[in-house]
Amino acid sequence: MSGQSITDRITAAQHSVTGSAISKTVCKATTHEIMGPKKKHLDYLIQCTNEMNVNIPQLADTLFERTTNTSWVVVFKSLTTTHHLMVYGNERFIQYLASRNTLFNLSNFLDKSGLQGYDMSTFIRRYSRYLNEKAVSYRQVAFDFTKVKRGSDGLMRTMNTEKLLKTIPIIQNQMDVLLDFNVNANELTNGVINAAFMLLFKDAIRLFAAYNEGIINLLEKYFDMKKVQCKDGLDIYKKFLTRMTRISEFLKVAEQVGIDRGDIPDLSQAPSSLLDALEQHLASLEGKKVKDSTAASRASTLSNAVSSLANTGISFTKVDEREKQAALEEEQARLKALKLAVNFTNQVLPQNDQQQKPNSIGRRDR
């Protein structure tokens, strides 16, 4: 099935009659066409989130309504459009989603219309869980982990111990649900799921960047923590190592489907000796007999670990800079095209006026 369906056209026409430009655009962004939502429709909806007179709950409800459709294409594109607005729209859009008790209730969604419907329904259920979790994370911390300031003076690097130990598990939960999308390169077979994967890919690298900086902060504080805090911190670090393996596998899929290698960050593993040092320190706080280690060797191990993770952070920064540069070039190209169009219009209109004047005189003479 390709092209807009009769239902798409009727729904868009109904919104034209009622004068609802937003609803009409949502409908056009989520048609039955097996392709990602069109950029012009997404750009319009982003613009809407920045207009103070636009009713954000109404916009969100229109998207939620589209997810009640029986077609996997419409539902998947509705989720992708929602995700796009969460990432690129005004913050009040994700704030509203976070304020709701429920978002997407698609845990039992299944399109039985064909084999592709069965296959894509699995990813719709996983994707909806991630978007729900992204909104829950925002509700818990009041910010989007993928948009926080990074670097030595960034949010996760400057957070105090108590808050850090509460915040990192929230990142871990969101990362887990994202990685549970669990798609292979040979399953990215159409423009709809590909559009979703690109948004997940961008969320993954930004989310992991914040996660990585939180771990650096944790390690720098670890040897000054209380016993209970050390226990929590060690558990967090062990989980981080597991998720590092999973994110590496996710990034391999991104590379396999043709995402530019320069857009994929390099992950640097901390030395294995660090885990041993962390475990030994906790054991000593618990009064257990441990092997002797000097403060100098411990400091050296910690320094090497932080350096490795910092290199990963630098890699994320380079990816960010590439994306910002690409976005800037795209905006410059758009403005150039707009300027050319305006110049062309200004040249054509006077010519049309001159051509019409003799005709009007001729008619009066006759």
C-alpha cells in the first residue's frame, strides 16, 4: 500500500472544513503512505509548539487519537511525529506530556492486516513504551537528559552525591527501554521504522553522553562517599558497564544501515582494574579483609578511568558539533532558496504589470 488512502483524504478534508490547520497537518504527517512523516509537516507542527496561542493539549490529543487507528503505518508515524516534537518542539510540549497520567496505551497493539503489520506491531509496542518512559523521566527530574548542558561544568558533572545517586538510575531506566527497541539492520526495511530509528539513535547518543558524565562524577566522588552510598554507587557502575555493551551493539546497527561513521561516537572502556578498586574500597568500609593498595595506585586507577570516559565525552561533543553544523548549513540553504524566490517574484510582478497596462488601454479605446 502506498500513497494517501481515501480515508486520509477525507479526514484532511474534514479538518479543512472545520478550519483546524493543526489537525489537518497531523493527519497529513500520519497518512497511510509507507514513508516517514514529511519534513514540511513536522516543521509546521514544531512552529505550532512555539506559538503561545496554540493549544498544546489539543495538539497532543490529536496525535493520541491517531494512535487509535488500526493501521500500523498511521500509528507508527503518530509516535514518530510525537517523538520529533518532544525532541525539537518547544519544551512546553514535553512538559504537557509529562504532566499526563497516561500517554500511549499500545501494549496490546497488533495490526493483523498482513505479515508486515505483525512485524511492525512489535516495534510499535516497544517504541510507545520508550516515549512513555521519556515523559516519565522528564516528570521525575523536570528536564530532558538529552538536552542538558554537558562538559566539566555541565549538569551531571556538578550534581551533588545524594542527587546523583537518585538521578543516574532514572537515566538507566530510560536507556534500558530505548535499547529494548532491539532492532536489527535487516528489520529496518521501510521509511516509517527508519524515521523512528533515527530519532532513537539521536536520543541514544545524547542520553548516553549524560549517563557517561554522571558516571565520571560518581567515580570522582566514590572514595569520599559513605558506606551506603558506596554500595549504591558500585551497583550503578556495574550496571553502567552492562549498558555500555548494549549501546555498542545498538551503534553497530546504526553503522550497518549507513549512518555516517563520523556521526557515531567512539566508546572508551574504563580499565578493568577500576572495578576491582571500587569493590576493594567498599569491602574495607564493611570491615572485610582486603588486599593492600596505596592511595597513589588507587588515584592512578581512578585517573585512568576518568580519562577513558572523558574521551568518550569528547567523542559525543564532536558528534554534536557535526550535527549543529549540518543543521546550520541546511538553514542557510533554506534561507538562500527563500531569498531567490523573493527576488524572482519581485522581477516577475513588474513585468506582468507592464504587460497588462496596454491591454487595458486597448479595451477602453475599443
